[in-house]
Amino acid sequence: MDELLEQFLIEGRDLVAQAAADFDVLARDPGNAAAIDSAFRAIHTLKGSVGIFPMGPAERVLHAAEEVLERARKGGALDAGAVAGLIACLDAVDHWIDEIEQAGALSPDAEQVAAAAMARLPGHSDTAPVAAAEEVPGWLALLGARERAVIEAADAALIAFRYTPDADCFFRGEDPLAVAGDVPELLALAVLPADGAWPTVDALEPFACFSVLEGVSAAPAEAVRAAFRMMPDQIAIHRIDPAAQAETEAAETGTRAATTLRVDAARVDALADGLGELVVAVNAFAPLVAQADAIDRALAASIRAVQADIERVAGDLHRSVSAVRLVPLAPTLRRLPRLAREIAAGLGKPLDFIVSGEGLEVDKQIADGLFEPLLHLVRNAIDHGLEDAATRKAAGKPAQGRVTLSASRDGDAILVTLEDDGAGIDPDRIRAAAVARGLLGEEAAAQLSDAAALRLIFAPGFSTAAQVTEVSGRGVGMDAVQAAVERLRGTIDIASEPGKGTRFRLRLPANALTTRLLVVEVGADRYGVALDQIVETVRIDSNALMPIGGGSACVLRGRTVPVLSLASLLGSADRPAATAKLLVTRTGGERVALRVDGFAERIDTLVRPSSGILAGVPGVTGSTLLGDGSVLLVLDLPALAA
């Protein structure tokens, strides 16, 4: 991708996110001066950015929005309609940024979309905007730099113009210099080569005009335009606001001061990989110390001291690299309101979409991988969760449905919750749909708890249109959502109450750099299990295990928990012992215990995803190197217990 475009996509979306946050404030407090100023700066800067690319409609929409905000800054009132119009304009630009990224150009209906968005702004007219479509933004930046003293000395808005006379104008008796000289209240005028450089004497065509004239006037735009009324197709006009320019420059200066360095994400990822290898190498000290202890205790103590120093430095480096990888969640979350509004508008459902927790910082891997599953959940919540306005009114609910998306920190985890106040999901209808689909027998379905029945929507076979209709529309592609969350080493839970709504909660690791593993023993083999998959570890008397059907169970904290043999699941033989060692995990919303032969050490390490032959082994999520050079397979407990 072109470097300039890549930079624009990053900064453009940041500016859209900033303006969206400001509009969210203005929706609740239309007179908030700080939000108006902030939104004006974001829109103003974004307008300049889109001008570099073939995004004329976006530039005009942003200009119109800027006019509304400018009037508000000078004391004009914003009301709910004006804020809604501003949001519509921003949504359109946000959509066009996506189009530029995907197709390199705007869709053919961009002009119509722009006209519709601007029509929602108060005081907008259909007259041509001050910034003409044929305007070349680059000339304005150069003019601003060249005439900085004139602009800074002004106490009101100025009009900049660029006059490009026709090459044959002299044959028609026109005098471009005289025309430009007649511009009222002219403050500056420059005659420049049309092609960027003056022609050599040999190439000079004396009867052709090869100049452009750029100037600055204190007169109104209409008066400047009138001076060129005989050649309207040769003139470009743009308004310059000295105050806005000063504020923008100050903001940009502040941003530059605060932003120390922009680094390619691939380089940070490479640094993180290197740190992971360092962590693996540090783990090699433990067996080395054990060997040294048997030979020379003094030498072992020295190695242990070196080990402690290296672990401390590696820990500091780990925290530093983790901090570098932290990015705000805002760019991910703030892309959703526009899409939610579009989905709701397409379905004809009034929607109140609320987002909170955007300021939370998460690992870049989490931020990058979270958008798609969240979009799927949002689409489902609006499409299938919320009732239409008539149904809601009949149920005694507000006609406007509400979807709330929030993010928060919970210890070493990130919680992302999406909640709607729609129709909810009936577990009995889920059970019936599962039986009809052939996923479960009637007896097995009847034995499911409500929580386990709800989790059936994550089953791959549940995603058919016919079944979706029968179960109130839930379950469309939810297996893909769960898979995406699990790729991020996260989990997803669902809770729903018929008639009240549904809540999805995603729990994701705050640290995606390394994984904390518990090493367990099964026979003569050792395996790693991520600690975030373990609810608890338990040691109980083997006599407390009760045979049930073909398996066994135990009672933990007053609840019966099925017990599976991890050795049997991995194709090994059980080793009877007086004390049963259990790993308790969750699968399908239910607790399940897996019996192992022993618990070993806990390690922080870099887990490599399964590849090659390992990729086809069920229940194995990856592998890592131990300090002695051996390979440790990392198990996926929920998958094994499912």
C-alpha cells in the first residue's frame, strides 16, 4: 500500500474517532464549547487530509460540517438536529475512507450521499461551496506558507484564490494581471509559473499564457468570485480562517510534541518475538541450577544469582515491550457506531447505540482481532435481537432499541460486554431447534441447563437460516465469533432473559505477549495448560469420585462436576492413585474436571501456534520450548473436555 495512503488511513480514522467522540458529547450537551472546538479542529484537519486523495465529495461534506461548527463557535446554537446532521456527515466520510482503502476510489453514488448528508445540516444551501471542486489543495498550503505574515495579521476570515488563465486568453484581449488586480480588498498577489517552473527562453511561447495568479483578499467570497465572473471555470476560491489555522497548527504542534515516534508494527512484533525467545532462554537456568547443585553448591548459588538478575532485566523488558504494544481500543470501538446506525437504518429500527470504555488500552493483537467478532455481535443484536418499534411498544418498551457496548479491565483480563434490551433468547426454542437440526437427541436436549442450551448457538451446525428463524434469529455465524475470540485466547459467555434482552461477555487476556502455563504430568509425559483456562486445581481422595454412567463425577462446592481422565483423552492409560489431582475448566458454560497425574511448575513462555502435523491434532493449541530444549505441547482444555 502507498505509504501516504497508509498514513492517511491511520490519521483519518483517528480524526473520525475524535470527531465521533466530540459529537457524542454534543448529543448530550449541545452547548459544550470544548467539544465544539475539538470537533472543529478534527473536521478541519480531516478536510485537509482528504483533499490529497480523490475524495471531492468528502471534502465538500467536511467543509459544510466545518461551517456549522464554525457558527457554533461564534455563538450559534447547536440542536439535536444539527448534531444528527454532523454525525451523518461524519458517517459518510468514515464510509468513504473504507472505500478508499478497499477500492482506491469512492463509489459512484458518492455525490448523492454527500448531497443527502449535507441536506441534514442546518443552514446548508445548494449553492456551490467556497472550496470549488476543481480546487487543488496543495496550492492552498503553499499559499498559506508564502503569505503567512498577511494571514496572521488578519483579524477575520480571508479569501484565497487561484486564477489559472486560459493559455489563449491574450488572443481574446484578456489581461489576467488586470483582472486579478481588480479583486476588492486585495492583500497579496503572486504570479507563478503554471507548470511549476518558468520556461526557458528557447521554449518560451510569447503569445501563450503560462502563468497562474494566486492572491489573498479580505473581501467576502461573493465579491472575489464576482471579480472573475467572466472566467468562472478558471478560478478556485478557498476561505482561510486565521484563528482556526493558528489553533490547528498549535494542535498539530502539540500532537507532534506528544507523539515521539511512529514505528512499523511489524518491527514491534519482531521485538516481541525476540523477547519471547529470551523468556524461553531464561527458563533454561532452572534445570542448570539443579544440575550444578549436585556438583558444586557455590557454583549453583552463583548461577542462581545470575539467573535472578537476568529474570529481573527480562521482566523489565517484558513490561516495556508490552507497554509499547498497547494501543487505545477507541479506533476499534468507534468504528462500530456508524455501522450500527447503518444496519439499524436499513432495518427501519430506531437505535440508541452506547459505547463506553474506549480509552482502555489493550495489546495490539487484541485490538486488531476484536473488530470482526464485535461487528458480528452488533449486527446480530440489531438484526435479530431488537424487536421492531411496533412490537416494542406493544411489549411496553420504548420504541427505540438500545445496544450497549462497554470495555473494562478486570485484573489480568479485558472484559468486553455487548448488551441489548431486545427480545432475548428462549432456551426451550434453542433445545427444540437443536433437536430438529439433529445436533442433539430429545433426551440429551432436555437434560441441558438453560445456560448450556444457550451456548448451542455457538455450534457450527446451528447457523442455518431456517433454524435461525425458529430460534428468534440467534446463532447466525456465532461459531465464527467464538473461533475468533478463541484465537485471541479469550472466552465468550452468553446470558439472556426472554423479553428482557441478551448479554455477551468476552474475556480476553490483557497480555498477549507471553502465556502463563501450568505444566501438568500425564503418565511419563508433560503438557502445558494456559492458566486462563483453569478455574481451579483440586486434590481430593480418589474414593470421593463417584461412578456415573461410563465416567465419574465429584462434588465440588456443593455442585456435581463430571470428571474426565486426561490420560484417556490423550490415548494413554490411567494410573490409579490414592489422591486424585483435578484441573477444573469450563466448557459449554459448565464446569468439567480433568484428572492428571501431577502438577509441576508454572512458567511464562512464548507459545507458538500449532503448524504442520500438530495443526491437525485435536486439543493441542500450540507448543513451546522448555529450558532443557524439549518441546512442551500446550493443550486446549475446553476443546478436550467438550
